[in-house]
Amino acid sequence: MAKTRRIGRRFPDYGWSWPTGSLDQLLKAALLPDEEAASLCATRWLDENDIDKVSFREHRLLAAICDRFGRKLAAQPAYPRLAGLQKMLWTKSRMAMREAEPALQAMVDAGCKVMLIKGASRIALDAAAQRGRVAHDIDILVRPQDMQPAFDVLRDRDWQIATGVSPQYLRTRLASLRSMNFFKGTYGDIDLHQLAYDGSQQSVADDIAIWRRAVTAEFSGIPVLVPSPADRIALAIAHGGLDAHTHSDWLVDCTVAIEGGDVDWSIFLDVTAKRDLAVAAAVALSYLAREIGVALPEAVLEQVVDMADRRGASRLSSVLQAKPRTDFGALTWLSRGFAKQLRLQRKKGRLKQIEPDVVWRSKSVTTKAAHAATPPALSHRIEHRQGDGREVMLDVVVRIAVPPVRRRIEMEINSGDQHVARLRSMVLSRSGGERTLRFHGKVRLGGTEQTLVLEARPSRQFRVWDNEQAVATYGALPFQLVSATFSPAD
């Protein structure tokens, strides 16, 4: 079979999107098979860069480099800082794992099949990888039928939903979400997925097949599954290859899987075709083969490049999105931004909307100052008589002190475990001050005496609410309940 065509460095060929400069130097320090050449790259980078002034992307690769060379770098003035950085990153990863372990065990005990993906899968296969593989969040994949019990495990153990919506709202919409983020305490961070790929990389057949190919492993003594070697490479490229190298240790993950020697390349090629990953794969694999010297089968690289070449005009978008953001010029920023927005339209997390959103929009009203109202609080009960299951209209008036920022006001009506409606209002003025808002919509009063609860919700969650600007812009706003009136539905 003929050798793969030469990969050029000019746009729109795949070499244009290869890492360059200091990022290329770091990757070569972590990955070059030649120990001496890799060590030279590491020492040059440490001589030319300040660890304290680079980003988390570089820190993740520095952890891998420190794990590879250890005290061989001790002569470097930056070595104490490098060793301290690795220890700090390892500690945070270990704390994140400890927070996640009870939830993982509870999911397994509840009968869920749990597959770890991305960095967590590498650690499940090789616990020693923790020293060089940063995993501050744990990515968990469950089957769609296990999404609800897995969600309930996290909810019942006080894991917070990152978006700010209530558990009642989210639980009714689990089937329409590809993934969601939860956090707990200082370090706990779990991404719960029911599909391994985003909406721009869909394949119903492969969503099923990835479970068939999975292999067993252990994560801190908990029995889990991890993707097959071919799937680990495909997933690394899918999640990292079009993200402008926000993180670059996904290339290390690819290399580790390739060097394991048990990759079924026919599966990788099949997944690459089904998931439309050819261009991102051509960029990643050509870099690893040509620049790093990873022992990748030439026939595989040839087929990937040929597959990418046949993508036509759409490959230009992928090449733009694969280029490291540190290499962006003004034109690249604009072009990539446009290409990324097109992909994000296809990447949306929603699948099918099982329960349509019930959203009540506000109207500003005026009320007499003497009008009775409850004291300000984050939630108020709305009392009602027992119903017969029919819909009625509910008219709610609230008074809210709004900070002097542009923001959304988010509220929900829930009844026990049931979500009823979201109440939303936009504040466009930065004048702040007190506002009186009216919301109007239908509710169904069942044959029980469950009370409706109107609660303020943050428009976004933070692990620690210690920033006044963030609280003013995203925090839940205490409110007074001025009135709540039921009337027959039209």
C-alpha cells in the first residue's frame, strides 16, 4: 500500500492545525519516544517559560512531564515549582475521585452499568496514571435506561446541578439531555452522560455498540466499564480535537491507547466514519505519526486522511476548529468563531423533548405600597384547596429587589417531586431597585393536598458564592409574595 500523502503545513491541510511553539514543545517532552530528545524539549520549555504564567492547559501537560522524568529534571531551577504543581494537581484529582466514589458505588449498587470515559477511564485501567493525568472532573456514561436512577443517586446525595435548575425540573427532562454537570463540596465534579458523543457526532448504532465493546476495570475498587482502546482514541479526538486545544492531554491519552498495542483499527475507522471525525482524526493522528513518531499503522493513517480529504468544503471548518487557540490571528479568530457556531447548532445537548418547557413570562405591574406581602425569602408556599385534577389559572404577583446589573430572574413552581412551571423575567436596565412582577399560567390541582412552592433559582450555580458580582448577576433573588390567586381556566 502506498505511503500516506505528504501532510502540508499550509491551510487547509491538516498540518496547519498541528500544535506549534511552546505547546508543541510540551507535547514532545511528554510523548517523544526518544528519552533524550524529550528531556531536551522539557528543559528548553522550563528555561523559556514561567510555570506561574501559563494556563491550566500547560499545567496538565507539565504533570505528565513531571511524571515521566521526575528527579531527572532536578537540576532545573523550576523543578521545585514543577514538583509542587504536580503534587497539587494530583491532590485535587484524588479529592475529586474521593467525592465521586460513594456516588459511583451507589449507582452500581442500584443496578446501573457505569462506564468511565476520558481521563477517568485511563485511571481505571492504570491507577498509577493519576500522577500524570489530571482528572478534576469524573466523566460517567450510563445507558439511557439507567439515567434516572443515576440522577437520583446524585440528587439524594446532595450533588448540585451546575445550571441552577431544580432537581424536579431536570428529572422530568432526563431523556432529552445528553449530559449534565454536578458538583459537591470543594472538589467533587461529575459529568453524567447518557450518550458518549455530542449532537454533531451522532450515531444511534454506535451508541449501542460502544457498550458491547467495553472492557471491565476497577476505579478505587468499584467495578466499572471503560471504552475499548479504539473507542478511547475516538472519544479523545471527538472531545478534544475540535476544541482548539483548550486541553491537550487528550493527545497523551491517544498515545497511551495506541502504544498499548491492542487497538482494533477496523473499529476505530468505522467509528470515525459514523461519527464524522475524519478531519479531526487526520489532524491528530498525522501529528502523532509525523511529528512525535508514534507507531501508528501507515494503512490506518492513509485511510483516515483519505476519508478526511473526501469531506469537501466541510473539512475547512474542522481544520479551523482543530487549530490551537494560541496560534490564532485575527482572521482565524473570526473564521473559527463562525465555524464553531455552526457546529454548536448541531451539538445541542437535547435529544427529544419528552416534557415541553412550561415557561411563564413576566409583566411589570404596579401595586399599592400598603398591599400585604410576605417577608422576603427564597421560597414561599402557595396554599390551595384540594383539586380534582382539572387545570386552573394561577396569577402570581411578586416583589423583588433587583441588583444594578443586567440579568435574568429565574423562579420555579414545584409540588413535591413534580415540576409545574418556570417563571422568567429579563432585566435589561442596570438601574436596579424594586420591581413588582406578575406571572400568569395554568396549573393542575390534583386530588392530594400537596402544596405548591414558588422558589427563586440561580441562573447559574457556583461552587462558592464568594464573588459579589457573580451573586448579583446569577444568584437567586429573595422575593416577597404579594398575591397568588386561582381562577377557572378559560
